[in-house]
Amino acid sequence: MSNTSTQAGLDLDNPNQPEQDGPVECLGKTFANDQERRDYYLAILAEKLKDPEFRKIEGFPIGEDEDILNLSDPPYYTACPNPFIEDFIAHYGRPYNPDEKYKREPYAADVSEGKNDPIYNAHSYHTKVPHKAIMRYILHYTEPGDVVFDGFCGTGMTGVAAQMCGDKAVVESLGYRVAGNNVYKNVFDTDKAAETKELYSAVGSRYVALSDLSPLAAFVASRYNSLEDLSVKIPVIEKLLSEAKAKYLENYSTIDPTSKRSGFADFYIWSEVFSCPECMNSETLFDLAVDPISYKLYSEFTCPKCSASLTKDKLERVWTTSIMPDGEVVKELKTKLVQVVSSIGGKQARYQPSKYDTDKIELFENVNQTWVPEATFPLGRQTRKVKTGSGISYVTQMFTARALSIYSYLWAETEKLETGAPEMKFLLTSVINLISRRERFRDGTGKGAQSGTLYVPSLQIEKNFFTVFERKLNALKKLLKLTNKKNSCVSVNSGSSVLLPDESVDYVFIDPPFGESLQYAELNYFTEAWLKVYSSMKDDCVLNYVHKKSIDFYLALMKKSFSETYRILKPGRWITVEFSNSQASVWNSIQTAIQDAGFIVANVSALDKKQRSFNSVITTTSVKQDLVISAYKPNGGFEDRFVNESDEDGVWDFVRTHLGYLPIVKRQGNDLAKIPERDPRILFDQVVAYFVRNLRDVPLSSKEFQEGLRERFAERDGMIFLPEQIVQYDKARMTSSQLRQLTIFVDDEASAIEWLRQQLNDKPQTYQDIHPKFINELSGWKKAEMQLELSTLLKENFLKYEGKGPVPAQIHSYLSTNFKDMRSLDKDDSQLVSKSKDRWFVPDPNNEEQVQQLRERALLKQFEEYKNHTGKKIKLVRMEAVRAGFKKAFQEKEYQTIIHIAEKIPEHLLQEDQKLLMWYDQAQTRLSEESLF
């Protein structure tokens, strides 16, 4: 008996021994022991489950009351919408106080955090943000005792991060210094050549409210956030495992045919059987296509009987029949055991299975398992693939007979436990893919299951169940006393229906669904069948053509989710959205949903230290990396003022408020990085978006806005700052070697103009100078968008010095700085004029309005052609013309025009353009409102 079990006072001969007795406090109530606490809240939950209205909450899971109650541990976790979450907030949260001083810049640094951590590896799931990465955000935005919310919690890493903020050693492992409860950032002062400390945060656990549509995810999250009493549970699990080994381990015994020594198999290799289309000879894929020495898989091979040249695609599958537990006869692919791999005497051996090995398998062929789910995979994108591709309809078909018998036995025995059952289920769900037929063969060994799919490979690895389980158990043992369930509240429901009160949460970190890349409900069905509680598939926020879930469905559900998040977040507080998707339309939908909910985006950073393009920050076209959006909910003071302010006062109040939320300094290494959110044009876009969403007209032109900016605020390096911010920026500028411009990726007209602006700002150039460089940037231009000539872009957006009159200030400044012989010359000197002639330059604000008017006239002329287009679709589109047309139509209340043109242009261009989507979305809203009257 271990020291841990001795100290716990457990009677290991009684696995049903209840948890330790003693008074237990829960949400202000005191119970004689933890079981009394659970029974009290289970009785309340049982009554709630009888309420039909309660079951109408969006995302309510599929399952019997008994199974939901069995899985739940209220009030901390329920396998359905958690009716106690308001009590949790009332007990631990602090009501919103508008007088409370709270001020944070967005967390603007890129974050890089590895996944090789015991917590991260204890349980696998489709996607997971490392908890240490999330800790950096929580430490930045919150104080100890604050309430953090994650409405797409997955396995609960946000909860783990919130609780681990109370662990000094873990906080220090992030690179911070801790003195007392204070957390300091290390700052190297180059003037004093010494290290100083900048107060950053405070050590202390934060409370967390978590929810997810998936009962599996929420269950795992509840376990990750309840690790404080594992020492009591581990001995019970070890005893159950010992009983299982006594019953089943012998079935992994094997005999090395060469040495004749006996031992236990590490794993087995199974292969599907195929037939040659020429001679119908049947062989395993392993024998046909695997090199017997290197174990590489050949792409081409020959039939051993007729010598026909073959590939896997040419082969025909061999089918067999099986009788399922419910008596149904099903057809499935024939598989055969082809190799045994064992470690006997410290040396690995590989050999063909003998009768000794095949007899072990036959023992299970007709055995009735203790309990197995009789669940069949529902219709879906991923489930259709496994049903048609592998002939698998039942969940139980995903296992060999041996693995299924052991797995089902442990589930049945787990249900009998009164202590340790949730922890045992945590382990069983953590190993399910590793011991299923989804484990892939690769180069002679296991490669793990293919993530993000239910794919069952033709070459499969059957691992020794006990080796896998014991490894996961050892990983769980490392997690003792990290988290306490009293600090968390976990719920199963849709993110579009949150049970929290208004303005009750201090910070939100979410990692929402990634469009169509992962079909969560379908993928989780495999494991949820064992938990007996299933995700509500109709509420799964994904793109899915089988379920007719389009980008519009996804966007609508994300809008509802972010609106709910906006409702529960305290004014002036922050939301962090981690997102990864290679589809610009999905990335754009997320940003649109965030802003439509009322949030204002202040920063976009990367999870890895990678150079980001200008476009990846301000547009929707460069999304091939994990990005982190920082957005804030305006404080109540600003929103109240905005309602009563004149339009122009509202503009400057918005800008003043927004600048206060933006980062003052961004660094890339030792260099300062330009902050695009402080660019005057980006600020104007933010003003326009905010006014449109609040049903107000923008009272200023772009020129008037930029003139007003420079009158009211400070400008440095093309960025706008509040007067009180400029001191901090100037100090950083003095100690930085350079200001690093963001690289611009050219893929459409807007980004091409921005690239030209950057080039000409740095150096006024002739057409001949810039043309070769411009051509090199065009390889990524979007399909279906009209590509303009360089000459057109220059004429419509910039000015050329024709050699008449004084040399423009920008050209004069560049030449006098870079050419010694130009420095003392007057602006009308013939030598200077000659060198300046035909150079293109960026117009100053006084001339820019005239240029913009000429450009807009050309764009609107193009838009008129689109309005008069008689065909169904416009194949090649100038998107800048559509943007200008949408803006004018909206101002003139021609909402039907916007919708009409939107239906004519390629859908992906509309979905990938944030501005167009905003005008289109608002036009639909206005039309629907008008139809009510």
C-alpha cells in the first residue's frame, strides 16, 4: 500500500468507500460531508430536468435524466445547462461598479507556448490552447478573485489557467518575477544598464465559469478543474486496474517463435484484406504493400499471384458480416492480424502471429461484453465517411473484440464505484482513440489516430490496453492538487444561450469553433456514446453541407454567442478570442460577429512569434496562423454620453475613448513595431463602423476627420496618440534602433494601394522605378477580383510631379536627405526639378480629398455598370468599386441596391470582405425593420 493511500485512510478492500467525511462548505451552505452536498444539489437538478422550459435551453444535450444526473457533480458541474451558475456568480463574483478604476491596454505581444506539459497531455481533445499561454492573458487583464468566462471551453484550459494564476511557481515559469503576491515584468533599462521591475499583476486564483456544447468536453473540463483530491481516488483506480489485469492481461501474452520465450505483446498490427481486380486473389494490404524490412508503404506493388501492377486505389475490398449486440447483421471490412510486436528480455521482436496468438483473439469473438453502447453513428460529414469508407455503423465496431471486452468491463465496473468514478471515466475517455482501431500504422509502429476525423485506416495498431492506460494513469498522478472544483462552475449548453447574469464577468477568453475544420458533435459522438449523454448536433456551430449549415448559419450563431458574451461582460472589460482558420470567410465572420455584438477590436496578435503582414491585421485575407483578437466592451460612461452627444462630438469622444484602449508600444525584438490600429485611416474605419452599427450617419469626411485628428491629438510615425500617451511612446522611440514597418501582402486592390503608399512614403519614385517591384508582388492576387494596371492605381490614388512649379515637400525632403548635392537647393532650382520630375508621391491631407473625389467618381461609374448587369453573376469584380457603391447606397438608403449587387458578385468575395459584409448586414437589418411598418 502506498503512503498516499495509507494517509488517506482508505480501505482498499472496499472500492465503494465514500469520500472522506467532514464538514463541507459550498456556496455559503455547510454540509456534513461531500456526499450530502452532492445529494442535495442532485435533488434540485432532478426537479429542474422535469421542467420542459429548462430543456428548451439552446444546446441542451441528448440523454436520459438518470444519465445526466449520474455524470453531474452539482453545483460545480452539470451535464446539462447548469442552473446553479447564477448562485456561483452571486457567491464569488463582484457586482459591476462604474466607479471602480480599471484600466488595461490590450495584451499586444505575440505568444509562443509549447504543448509538452503534463496538464496538456493528460487528456487528448481536438483543439486545445496551452494553459500557460492563457495565463499570460488572465494575469494581464484580471486580479485575484475576478470571474473569467469561456463559452467554448473545450477541455477547460481557461479554467486551469485561471486557477494556476494562484501558483507562484507556475507564474514564475512564465518568465515573471514574484515578490509577495506581486507579479513583475522584467524590463532592461538601457540607460541605467540595469534590470528594473514593472508591476504587472498579482498572484491569486481567479474564479471561472465554463460551458461547452459537448458533454464530453464539459466533463473533461470539470475533471481538469477538480484535481485537488486525486490522492484519495488514485488508490481506488489502481485497485480496479489490478482486478482488470488479473482478468485480462493474460490475453496479451505471446511467445517469440525464435527464442521460444514468453512475454506480453506491446502491440499488434492488423490489416484490411483486399482482392486483386485481375485475378480476384485476396491478400492483406500489409502483405501486398509494406516493405518487410523498412516497413514503408509502397504506392505501387504487384499481385503475388498474377503479377498485375497495382495501387491501393485499384484494389477491391473484401467484406464480411458480423452480428451486433442488438441482433442486427451488418457488413464490414474484413481485417486480419498480420504481426505481433513484443519486448521480451529487453529486446523488441516482430513475428507473424502463431496459433497461440490467434487463439487469444478467438476467445473474444463470441463473448458478450459486460456493457457496450448500442449507438450507431448518425448522419454527418465525418460519420458518413466512416460508414461508407470503412463499413462501420456502430460505435463498438471501432474496436477489436479484445479491446472492446476490456474497455466495456472497466466502464461497467466504474459505474459501481462511489469514489473515483469521474476520475476513472476521465482516464477511459483519454485512452479511447489510442486503444481503438483508429490508431494508425506508420513505419512499423503506431502513429496515433488521425486528428479531426473519424478515419479508420486500412493498417491498424492494436496497443496493449494496460500499457496505454497505465501511462495515462501515471500522467494523472502528476496533476495532484493543482485545481479546486470550488473555483469553477461548468455547464453544458450552447454559447448562444448563456445562463450568467448581465455584467457579471470580469474577463472572457474563448477559442470558438473553426468553421468547418472540425465537426465537434460528430467527432465526440464516438466517446459520448460511453458517457450516455450526447451533444445537440443541430446546435453545433460549424459549416456542414450534410446538415445544410452554411456560412450564414455559422455567422448567425456566432453573432448570438458574442452578443451573449457582450451582455454578461462588465463594461470597460476585455474579451480575448483565439482563432485559427485558413478560410478568410470564416475569419471575417468571426470579426463581424464580434463587432456586431458591440465589441471594439483593439489589437490582433499571433500565438507564435511570426512576422505578420499589414493585411493580416486590418483585413481578412491572411489567416494561415493562430491569431488572437483583443476587443473591449465600451464602458457605460461612453455609451451613455454617445446617445446624447451631437454627431461630431460623438466622433471625437469615440476616438478619445478608443485610443485609450489601444497599445502604446509594440515591439518586435529590439525594434518598435508600427501599431496599425493607430493609423488615421483605420481609426476612421472604426468610427464609420461604430456609427453605422448605432444607426447614425458619420458627420465628417475622411479629410475633415484627419484634420480634426491632428488638431486634437498627438501624431508620431503616422500614428495617433492621446497627449498623455505620447510621453511613453517617445521614451520607447528614443531607446529603439528603428521603427519596423509591417510587411504588406498584395492580393487585391486595397492592399496594392497600401503597398504603394508604403513604397512612396519611403521614397518618391518614377513609374519605371516601381513597376518591376510591383510585378513581383502580384502572385497572390485573388481570383474573381479585377486586377488593375499599376498606372491606373497610381493615377487614382497618388500624385505625380510633372516638373512644373516648386518641388513638392515630400520629394524635396527625400532628395535633400539622401543626396548631398540636393541639400542647399531651393524648391524651384532646375537641378532639383530635373531630378524630381515624374516621381510619384503620397498627397498630403490638403490635396488628398481632391484625389479621393476623382477616384470615387471612377469607382461609382464602375458600380453603375454592375447595377445594370443583366446576367446572373458578375465573374470579374472590382471590389473597391463595390465598396464605394455600397457606402453611397447605404447613405442614400438604397438598401435593396446593396442586396441586389451582393447577390450578383461571387459569394466568397462578399464573405471575405469585412466592409462589404458590414454594409450588406446592415442593409438587411434596415429592410427587415422597414417591413414591420
